[in-house]
Amino acid sequence: MQKSDMGASPATKDWLTDERRQEILTIVQREGRALVVDLAQRFSTSAITIRKDLEFLQARGLIQRTHGGALPVRSNNLTDPSLQDKEKLHQREKLRIASAAVRMVKEGQCVILDSGSTTTAISRALRDFRELTVITNAVNIAAELAGTSIDVILTGGTLRKNSFSLVGPQAEDTLREINADVLFLGVDGFDAKVGLTTPNVLEARVNRAMAHAARRVVAVCDSSKFGKRSLAVIVPPDAIHEVITDKHVSRDTVQELREAGIEVTLV
């Protein structure tokens, strides 16, 4: 058997290499990142081989190499994926972010949650509170909190079926009449120079009204959102007090955020 393996043809080896590289690309795109050590273990090969695979993929513009791994290619994020699609991505990171966010909340406070998969995770983690008011423009979040002791205020507005969110002048007017303790804001893009962005202009306007209504603005997003700019700017960096993200965010990004006066919580 050993002799047969050693005598494998170059064509066979090339096919196996191509197969592995295609699978690596799929992993990076599906999971939002990949680590050399994990890939080496998964494919039962050396870290050197994996690094060569990543360099090959980067040379063709398919991934972005990072220290110890790879990320999807950074580009302007102009798409508007559905809530169901978002909930399939980075699930473990979102649960950790939600747990950290809930630890910031105290009984008796007023909390604003915008629409999104991360804020949906936060709403589920809030269900055990006894005295809390949650203001949201997300119909699905209101449904998550139905039957609990939490007082829920829906902003009203026009329903965006893609995100289950309410937008438009009615939502904005409601938020102008509210004072909240904290806003947990999930976003599609976070650029340390531009600020928070989202693909939908109407959604951005409602999110901006939320930021104005809250004493503290906390961005909640996994590390895949950094370095991305979407169509509509919500607020600039100086309007953000804190960001909760996962530990896979780059050191340069963390330093850039802190230099901008933003507290960073890594989970």
C-alpha cells in the first residue's frame, strides 16, 4: 500500500490539491474566517502546505491572508441579505456577543434593539429580566419577547419583509419622543473611519434616530463586519461609545477603534 501511495501520479496529486483548495475557499466564505492550525488538522496535512494553499488563493484574489489564517475578500457590502441568511452565519460568535451585551443591562432600564440576527440573539438572552422596557423596530424581536415580563414598544412604520423591520417616518417620529439607556446596534459594515453602515437607506435613518435617542450606543457585530462599507452611513465613529465583537478581530482594528475613543469588548 505504501508503495502504491508513493507512486501516485502528479495528475492525482494536482487533483487532490485543487480539491483541498476549493474546500478551503468554501470554508472561508461560509464561516467568515479560517485558521491555519484548524485547516491543517481538518485536512491531515502540514501548516506549511496550508499556508501555500492560502497564498495560492490570495494570489488569485479569492481570499485575504491574515496572521494565522484567512478572511473573505474585503469589498463594499452593498447586498441586503435576509434575516434567515444572516442567522446562519457566525452563530457561536453572536451568542457570545449577546451574553456580553446582556451583562451590561440592569433591571428597570430602557433598551433599544434594532433589527438583525445579533440583536435577535440579544433579545432571547433578555427574556429572564423582570423589569425592563425594550424598544425595537423588529417584528421578530417583539415576537421573541411576547409572553415575558418585558414591556415591548414597537416603533411602527412600514414593514421590510427582508429583515422583519419597520422603517419610515412613523418609526423615526416614535424614536424622537423616546429616551433610552442603551442602544444595541447590529450593522452590516463597520469602518473605523466612516462609521457604521447598512445596505438600506431607510433602515439607516431609523438606526440613526435610535442612536440619538440612547444615552449609550453599543455596536454589536462579529469580526467579519470590520473593514466593510455598505451603502448608507448610520453614524460616524464619534457617535459610538462601545463595540462588542469576537476575538478574531485584528489587533490593528482594535487599536484603531480605541484611538477613536471607542471602548472595545472582545468575547
